[in-house]
Amino acid sequence: MSATTAPPRARGGMRRARSGRRVAVRERRRALGRRLRPVGVLARVLALGVRRLGALARPVVGVISPMGGLVVLIAVGAATLGFALGWQEFVYLAVTLGGALVVAAAFLFGRGAFRAVVELTPRRVTAGQRALGRLEVENAGQRPSTPTRMELPVGAGVAEFLIPALEPGRRHEELFAVPTQRRAVITAGPAVSVRGDQLGLLRRALRWTDPIELFVHPLTVRLQTSTAGLIRDLEGEVTKTVTSNDISFHALRPYEPGDDRRYVHWRTSARTGQLMVRQFEETRRSQVVVLFVTRRDHYASDDEFELAVSTTASLAAQILRDDTHADVVAEDRVLRTTTITSMLDDSCRLAPTPARHASPRDFARTATLRLPAPSVAMVICGSRMPDADLRAIERLFGFDCQTVAFRADLDAEPSLAILGGLRLATVGALADLQRLVRRMA
């Protein structure tokens, strides 16, 4: 007999049985939770103890250099083997290494009171220009300081300076040169004083300054002013194009079927006896988007990538000099365009990237999705970017947008080509860019 045809008394018994099973399951879960509760408390106590021990041991472990860590491991291993196997040679080795660590620890004691300043002059240079740095250390304590070794990271290297003993209030100055052969953001600092032994087993570093940045801008060339790529805009310049919908009044003309009645000039219509409508002069401004393709596989070499960066920076700088709104977008960042300096600062951080989008067209579509419709789209790419990808980007913007591309091809002959509605310039050297832009304009 099924549950639907069972008598009421049987159905009630089945419900009570299911309810009893649910209660039994809940009781078993509660009992299991009560038994596991001490285990959870013990685990939390152990984790807290490990964190406390780590916090206490960090100052001690932090002074052990990689070489010192290797010595500690060898000493512990030698002592274990020596006492376990009864080999005195390993015991002697462990004692010798332990004594070396004890002697090295004596060099860690003592603390100086310094006031340090790191300056870079200038803070922004073009690749190849000279940049100098200055480290000034002052004894801010009440007692004479001992000779101290200062370390100052500069880019990928570390500069070391030996600060002599200083009387209270006395200062010592060190000058250094910063390598600026290539575009980069070079970080100088923090300056740290280092105490340690001559073997480099233990070292204690104290930080005295914050890091500062030196911007090495890419090489750029100045381009001629271009007025190409204008679109309608209420805040733009007045042109000679006559339209029926704008803000700069031009003249009156007779009404034609299809004209907007909002622009009918009723006083003139009443005086002449026929409907007259207003005409306007169209106002426009340039809206430029610069797309920089940074995919590593589209460039033949790092020097070719640097040529593309210089091309992008030169074009963007000239657009901003012309007081034209521009959006400069790379695959991994959007460059600030409030000023030329901020744009060049951000261009220092550009680097080849792996493929982040399915295709260059997908990158262009994603990058411009939230931007105003451009009147000019500029694409900067490497020599290995296929023409088909450039054509796909050109079709993305439509007929109202002028699309131009600059392909960096190191040491190639400068040339201009037409790919459908796209104008393609091949840039073999940065000096070619001026002539190519002049021919395009």
C-alpha cells in the first residue's frame, strides 16, 4: 500500500518516525561538536602560540643572512652527526661554525642616531640625460657616531657608502650618478645603515629614508599641429559647414518639408508671409584616442618596443599641446593626459605584456567601450602585428572616425600605405615620424 493510500493512523506513525530520526541526527551532531570542541580550542591556542613565537623570533631570525643561514644548517647537521655517530671531526666543525656565529653577533651591537636625506636632481629626465643623486647623513644623537656603512638601492643595483665617524650635529655628504640610458622609473632608497661582520653571516639594517622615484622619459620629437579628425561638439570651434541643428546662428532660409519646426523663425515668417527656419554653423572639436598595443609577440625586439613607446609619447604630447582631448590607452594601463608631464611619467611604466585579450580588436573594443566616440583613432604597434588585425580595428570605429596606424619596424624604410580606410605609416626611426605625420596631414 502506498503512502497516499495508507490510513491516517499509519501516516501519522510514519511522520513521527521521520521526526524521531531527525531529532536523533541533531543529537548526534551536538554530541560530536561537544567532543571536538576541546580540539578546536587547542588548535587555536597552538596557532596563537606559533604566532607569538614567530613575532619574538623575527628580530633574531631577521639578522641572519643567506650565508649565515647556510652556516647554521651545516653547524646543526654536523653536531647531530657528530654526537649520533661519535665522529669528533663533525663536532669540531660544529663548534667552529658556532664560534664564528658568536663572533659575528658581536658586530651587531650598537645603534646610531642618524638623520638622512636622499635627493635626485632633476627628478625627471629624458633617456640619455645626466641625473645626479645626493645622500646626506647627519649625526642626530648626543654622542659621536662610529664609522657606518650605508646602503642605498638605486634601480636594480645597490650603492654602498662608508660614513665616517661624526660628531653630534655634523653632516656628511655623498654624491652618486644615476644611470639613465633607457626609459624607466628608477627607485632610489630607502637608505639603510648596516651593521654586520666581515664574512656576511649576520647583518642588521636600519631604515632612515623613504624611497623616491626618478622618471626617465622616452625620447620624443616635436610634431606639426594637425587639425584632422574633427567632430561636432558644442564647445568646439566654428566651421564653415552649415547645418540645421547647432548653436552658432548663420542665416534664415525658406522652410522645406522635414525641417524641425522648433527652428522656425516666426517673426520673419509673419513678415514675409512664408515659413522661414534658422540655419547654423557647425561647431566641432577633435576627440582622439591613442591605442598602444603592448603584446610582446608583436615586437621583434626590446629596441623596437622602445621605438613604439617614443612614437606614442610624441603623438600624445603633440595632441595635448594642441589643447585637444585625448585618451591614451595601453593594454595594461590608461595613461593620464591631464598634462604632458603626467602622460610622460606614465609612459615610463610601459612594458611588454603577455596577451591579455583574444585579439587586438578585442583590446580596442574593451579600451574604448566607456570613452566618447573618437574622431581620430591612432594605433601604435610592432612589426609583427598582422595587417588583418589593423583592418579589424579600423572597421570597429566606423566611417565617422579617421583611423591611422603607426607600425614600429626598427631600421626599416619609412613608408605610407593605405589598407582600405586605414592609413598605415611604417616608422623605422624616431626621426622619420615628423616627415610621416606631415605627409599624413
